[in-house]
Amino acid sequence: MTILATEALVAGYEPGLPIVRGASIRVAQGEIVVILGPNGAGKSSLIKAIAGLVPISGGRVTLEGQDITALPAHRKIRQGLAFVPQTENVFPRMSVEENLRLAVGIFPDRDVRHGLDEVFTLFPDLARQARLMAGSLSGGQRQMLAAARALIVKPRVLMLDEPSAGLSPKFVEQVFARLQAVRDTGVTILLVEQNARAALSIGDRAYVLVEGRAAHEGPARSLWDDPLIAELYLGQRKEAT
Amino acid sequence: MSLQFLLDGVISGAMIGLGAIGITLTYSILRFSNFAHGDLMAWGAYAALVAVGAIGGLLGGVAPIAPLSFGLPLILATLFAMAVACVIALVLDWLLFARLRARGQAIIVVMASFGASMALRNLLEFLFTSSPAYFSTALQIARPLGLGVRITPDQVALLVLTLVLVTGMHLYLTRSQRGREMRAYAQNPALARVVGIDVRAVIRATWIIGAALAAAAGVMVGVLVQIRPLMGLDLLLPMFAAAILGGIGSVPGAVLAGLIIGISEAAAVLFIGAEWRAGVSFVILMAVLLVRPTGLFGVAER
């Protein structure tokens, strides 16, 4: 069952200069879907447009069949669509715990203590750092905090923009293992990644975005084996002849 | 040498600090210097003056609460003044600032606040003339506090009020969800939206808090000094100096810096000469901007 979809989405920061140019993707309930593509293909802009951070000028975004194209960013989280930006994804001058309290506090009916206990079980490091300022955390720890802050509100779909960017290989492995664990709790994941190797190893399906459009789509494994894709996007680029 | 100047400084510093809270919040959350903030103070004072008159007219003479110079009417009038200032701030934002903010050029919003300031001030002069007004003309006897320092009951009451307002404000910003949202929005507006923070609610809360505290400070100035249409403008530079010395966005910083500026002004009057009083804020403002632009408790902008 499709949970999140875009239909011919057109989006960009400047009017008349779209970065996303008619991208159509589908994400099924419980899947991990990866968006790959060369630099400047519009991967980040696509995911930000879905999150409501990049103005949409055409097409539709649907969540469980409901049109959420025009919904402002702060309402999307209430519909169960969470987003973790690539950088500046924590509030640096708030403690780890305050970052989490802030997120769960958006929902007045949620039990804050219970939510904190749950994410601290999933991310034990954060429990030890609860009183530290988020700004003093390392890149990998911030990424964990950002993911925890998105998960504490129990989203149905979790979108992440390059969660492995700037992390050491050890942390990359940890982040992706954690994402698999998150998916196993029933959360659908849509992921933008430069690190195709790691992302395809946990992904179910992948899209390759080229010039703002979904140019290829398929099971993660088959994209991995496709020589054309491998040559173009998976780090084995050759000069065109 | 009398230590009286310290107390005088603390009292004017408390009023500066209370006003500076609104400036530091609008600066950090709405990202512009609101030059109309002082006029919210003046409007608050005049709104209270009108309300005190109306309540007095309705109830007949109400005796002040001994040993203070004022009674229940002024307390009610202060609440009314806070509400009036909130309405003015919200209407100004809706009519002017929000529209200009949407264009994304901070300097236009700052200029608009200059214009709003002039309009508000001139309207006050038009309505109430420029001659000073007083809540009470009764003389208060200052009581000795020791070490040659004397304090009036009104001063004690208003210092206590300041302490209560500032503590409440600090707790609100650090403990409540809306307060956390305001701090989060000041740190990273885009991430705030992602997390689900309703920006409009945060902006409303910022105006309401800033305007209400400005009105309270205006009433305090009215009780302790006098009410004039220019009273807000006169305090604008000290309030900005306090907001910047305290570190933009920091409520305790703004209040502490307000006290520092109040005491420095009082010291300048005593040791250098009364004509230097107005220069103190300017010197402090320049020194902070040159030496430590982040202020006492501020953080560097990324």
C-alpha cells in the first residue's frame, strides 16, 4: 500500500527556476526507499519540498491518499510525516533532553516521560548525554539526536536528508543499522543519500534522480547490479565517449 | 559619599531591564530592531493613566494602599495598560511588520518601526499634549535603609514587581512548551518549522510578552518619575544598550545589563555630571559592539 507519493512534483526556491522538475515517486508502507543521484539532481530539494521547506509550484504530494501539497511544514509533522535535515538539525543551545521535549511537546496529549524513555532505549548514548547542550555533541551524535527527535513523535514516515554525510565509517554503519531497526518498528523510511553503497545495502527500493526527475527506479539490489547505474552514480564514473 | 546613587541606579536599571526584555526577544525571534518599543511603553503609561481616571470616576475616591502612593485602581489599570500595549503591538505587526517581513529585508522592517514609533509618539502628543502627567501628586517620604540610603515604599513595591515579572518570564521561557518554541525559533527558524512549531503562535507570543512588559515598565516610570509622550524614546537607547550588553536573546542578560546601565548612569551623574547621563548608554553600546559583540550571555551568530 502506498503511504507517501509525489506526482509530477515541480519545486524550487526561485519562481521560474525549478530544481525538482516533475518528480514522481512512491513509497509503500514499511519500505526503506532510497533516492540517489548526481550532485545537483534535486535530491535534497525533492525531500525538502515534501517536508514543506521548498515552495512547490506544480504536482502533488499525498500521504495515505490525502493531498498534503499545500500543508505548511509545521502541520506535516502532525500528519505523521517527519523530516531530519542534513545539517543544523538540532537546536544547539538547548540540552539533548530539551530538544526531545520540544518535539514531543508539539502534541499536548502525549506523555513526555514515556516518549523520552522510549527513545533513550533506542539511543542509549543520548540518555547519558541528556543534560549536555546539543551544540557540544559530535556530528554522529547530533545525527542520532536529530533522528531521535523525529522518532519521539511516532511518525508514520521518516524522511532523512543524507544521514551519513560527514560521519566516520563506523558511525555510518551504526546509523544505517539503527534505521533498519526503526523500520522494523513499522516506520516507513525515505532517504536521500550520496553514500549509495551503504544506502542500497539497507534499502528495499531506490530511485535515481537526474535533473529533477526520477530517471530510474527499481529494487535496491538490481540498481546496485545495473552496470549503467553503477557507472553513472555509484562512484565508477567514466568520461563519456 | 552616599551610596544612594546605587539604589537610584538599580531602580532606573530595573525599568530599563524590563523594557529591554521585549527588545531582546523581538531582535532574536523576529530578527529586527524594534525602534517602536519605547512607544509601547509610553502608550502603556498613558493607557494606565486613562484607566486610573476612569476607575476613580466609577468608584469615587479609592484610598491608596498605605504606605504606597497608589491602590487597587492602578493595579487594575496596569493590567489594562498591558492589554492595550499587546493590542497595539499585534495590530502593528499585522498591519505593517508581518507584511514587510515577508519581503525578507530586515532593514525595511527596522525603518518601518522608526515610522511607527514617530506615529505612535505624535499621536500621544496630540491626544495628551506634551506636558507631563502624574499618577499621584502625593509626596512620598523615603525611609532610611542604612548606610545613608533611603527608599520609598513605591520603589520597594516596584522592585518586587520587577523581580516577579523577570523571574516569571525566565521560567516561562525555560520551562514551558511555548517558551521552548520561542527559543528554538530564535536558534533555527527552518528547523523549528520542521519540528512542528507554529511560527505565527511564536510571533504572537513574542509581541504579547514584549508589549506587556513594556507597558509594565511604562507604568513604573510613570509612578516613579512622570508620564510624557517622549518617555519611551528617552529610554530607547538605554534599553537597546541593555539588550546588546546582555546578549541578544538572553532575558537574564537583558535585566542584568539594564541594572549595570542604570547604575552606570547614576554613577555618571554623581561623579562626572548630570549632562553625561545620556552618554553612558551610548558609550556602553559602542564598547560592547567593538569589544564583545555577543554581549555578556549572547552567542555568535552562525
